[in-house]
Amino acid sequence: MGCEADSDGVVEEADIVGGVWLVDTGTGVLREAKIVTGVDDHSRFCVIASVVERATARAVCLALAAALARFGVPEEILTDIQA
């Protein structure tokens, strides 16, 4: 799983390259998640910051659609696809 907790539930080591860990404080269950981000290239303003369980095309498109609805459609969209 990439993350180990001792008997007290304290995380000793976590490998979070490419994602983040979400902890259910009720059960202590660890789940990996991804963060979908979008930044305005000119102002550096963050227009998307969405936590998703898996960065599927659907999850990314829903985050983008929400940003377009909130901030409007830009003249162009630049991407940095990282698989």
C-alpha cells in the first residue's frame, strides 16, 4: 500500500508520489487520492483544485467543466499531461 502505521495508528512512512493519502478519522482507513489542478497561466490564479479518487478522463472533465462554468471559457487551454 505504500504507507505503514504502528499500533497507535501513527503513520511511520508514506510514499505519496503522484497522489495524496486521505485518512478516514473514524476507521483509520488510508486511501490514495489524486488532485486535479488548473492554474491561469497569466495570473497564476488556481481555477481548479479538485480531489478525486482516480484521475480518470471523466473526473478531470467534470473538474474542468465546473471551472469553465464558474470562470468562463478561456481563449485557449494548455495542458501538461502526466500519466
